[in-house]
Amino acid sequence: MPLNSTAIEHIHDLGAYVSASPSSFHAVHEAARRLDGAGFTALVETAEWPSGAGSFYMIRDGALVAWVTPETAGPTTGFNILGAHTDSPSFKLKPKPTTGSHGWLQAGVEVYGGPLLNSWLDRELRLAGRLVMMDGTEHLTATAAMLRFPQLAIHLDRGVNDGLTLDKQRHMNPVWGLGAPVDNDLLSVLAANVAGTVVDPAAIGGYDVVIADTQAPAVFGGNSEFFASGRLDNLSATHAGLVALIAHSANDTAHSGAPISVLAAFDHEEIGSNSRSGACGPILEDVLARISDGLGATGSQRRQAVAASFCVSADAGHAVHPNYSERHDPVNHPILNGGPLLKINANQRYATDGAGAAFWARLCGAAEVPYQEFVSNNVMPCGSTIGPLTATRLGIRTVDVGVPLLSMHSARELCGVEDPRRLAAVTELFFGTMA
């Protein structure tokens, strides 16, 4: 079956976004670049913000919140929020990162989140993130391919195919060169890979640097129906929200009753969201309060605006695995290219309830987009998302959705070519529709 040309265009743009976003800091930088090009205004938290209508965004570390306020917005106008996250499971550079032994240079790294460790073996990898100088200035850094977690040869581990066991401390130390640590400095390499300026490695006061895969995203399959890439969890949703918000901002959104549309791309979801830029922090609440303040809202009116709001928590979900179908619910078997997932959990690990599910169904119907329901096998507890955190913290009705994947938390994940574009299409409609 021939693929939708819009889906092909979207998937290649998603690939470009992922390639430009090896870290959460790069993801918000690339989002800001695109928002600037679409006429959005960057705001700084320590400055006064303009009141009234317009398209704006702000960045806090590795998180970004962008919004469009229509001309008709008032003190009680609700917010339609697409929540996603910019981080992915990986490895983060430790203090004193230049290590090694037996003539090898290695990098000291700490496991970040819950990566599939074996998927990172024998890949050409890079370092990316931010350097913070002693004077407080920050610089993005990203190397070319320079690291590898080399697997032990089968001749030295004859039972490896009967069960691979990786010790996070002993085995997950990537090599990046030859020599003695005393004669080499990984921070000097990172400083040399800051674009557009000269950085003195001795002036680096701190850093947030992760490992990322270097293999380019790819469309493949018998009918080119698959898309493989790193960081689909969760740049697939961040990108969908970004594309939808930019498209929404270009349309006439001044009709009476139009909500304030918001993209909230949090950091640190993979490690629990407990940070100033995570969903457990105050970043979204702070932004919504300042928008309402700019519209002249009183305390009571701010609560009215929140009560009129809706959040779509968009995070990747699980497609049925053909080789492990017993790990899934016996009845609900989502597939790639079957449409975005509506994620449901009786214990509220996902925030979807009946009212949210009905609203999502209406949106998908209006957008002419199919969707699928995901629920876990009762003996396989599901993970969670920013959805329950946002619903609990702010009291906003929330529904959990996402693009179906195989190989979630792998260095290289797999989705269908059609599904990311469908998520963006529903999101664009959502941004202009009151629940």
C-alpha cells in the first residue's frame, strides 16, 4: 500500500529533529530555532512578560514551554496542553570522567533511566549536552562518533548466547581512545566541540552531558512502512507537538471560545520528573499563572481557567511484539501504523478516564485519524508518564496517548511511518478545540 506523502514528509522531518537533538538541551534549542522561524517570541523568566495575544516560548534548562494566546482570550480562558518530554534513557557523564586501563581511554558514565543495556553495545556513539562555565554562561556541545561499549568476544564467553549479564559499573564504561588518562582530558574534547566559540576547558564549572547514538534515522521495510531512530521515546511526541503548535499558530485562532494552546516539553521524565524542569516541578504551573496574570485574572479566575483546561500527555507506548505476544494483554494488541495509542490503566499509572477517552475519540474522529487502545497484561505492570503527575499537581483533566513502538528504551527504537504524523494531526485539532 502506498504511504501517505504527508506522513513521509513528517517522518523525514522527525528524523531531522532527532538528529539535531542528541540531548534534552539540544532538543529545546532546535525547537526554539523552529519557533523563532515561525514568528514566536522568546521570553526570559526573570523579565516582565507581555500581556494579551501572541505566540511565545520560554526555556528552563532542558525543558521548553511554548504557547499561543488567541485575541479572544480572557481571564477565564482555559488551556489545551500537549505534554511530552525531551530526555531518553542513556548514560550520563560522571565527575572526573576521563578514566581507563590497560592502554585504553574510557569515559566514566552513570546509567540514566532504564536503557536496554545490550542495545548500546558495539555502536558508534557520541557525547552531547551543555557545559556551564565558571562565570555562569552555558554552551551546547556535541561530538562526532567517538565512543563504543565493546562486547566481549564469544570465544571469551562461550555461554553468552544462553544469557547475557551486564554489570552497570564494570561493563558499561565506553572506550574513546588509546593512551593514559593522565595525558588526556575528555573535557577538553567537549570544549573543542562547542560550535562558534573558543571554550577554555579549565573554565568549565559543571556539565550535563549524555551519550547518544550516531546512526542516522531510517525508513525501511517491505513497503517502507517502518521508521527506526534513537530517542523516539519521547521526541516523537515532542516533535508532533511542535509541528502542531506551529501549524496552529499560522491559522486563525481568534474564534470565540478558543483555548490557549500550550506545548510543555519537560525534562527528566525517565528518572521520575523530580526536578525544576520536570513535570513534578512548578514550571508548567508557573507559566500558566503568568499567562493568566497577563490576561488580568484574579485568583478565582485562574482556578476557573484551570478547570476549563485539558492536557494530552503524549508519550510513546508499546505495540504488540510478535515474538513475545504473551507479554501483552490477550485482547488489546496495538500495531504499528494502526494509529496513536490511547493508554489506559485502572491504577492510574496513566491518567486516562472515561471522559478523557471520549474526548480523545471525538478528536480522532474529527481528524479522521484511527487510534488504538493500550492496556497492560495484568501480570506485567506498566510504566507511568507525566500524565498522572500533571493531573495530580494541577487538577487538569488528562488523557494519556502516544505513538506505538517496539524496542522501547533501546538505543534505536522502531515505530510506523504513519503514526507520528497522525499524532501531530490530532494534536493540531486539539489545540483549537475546547473539551
